[in-house]
Amino acid sequence: MKNQLRDSGADGVLMSGSGSAVFGIFCNPNQAEHAHSILKEEFGCLFLTQTIQDFSDFLPEDVLNYP
């Protein structure tokens, strides 16, 4: 899978310490989506995620402003 991620344009590819997970980092979101669609057919269980810039990107306002 690491080679397929590289071949799909990943800027970085790593395997977790125990080898239970492999992930690719893409600077180009379109390349990431394309790789995801191709590799999902071959490997099945894949997740396409996006790095957040700030906790406010996913936490509700009342949690962010909790005293």
C-alpha cells in the first residue's frame, strides 16, 4: 500500500509502529481524493481526512467558550 500511495502522488507515506495502519499525506486535495477512490477499490477500508487548522473547525462554540 505504501508504494501505491507514493505512486498516487502522496508527498509522504508512513506506517504506524506496529504496522496496523499506513497513511499518506497529500498537499493537493484533488490528488488525495483520486488516490482514495482508486485505492479503496483495492484495499477496502480507507479513510479520507483533512487536517484542521484550529479546534474551532470541529468543536461547538459552547465547548470552546466553556469557563
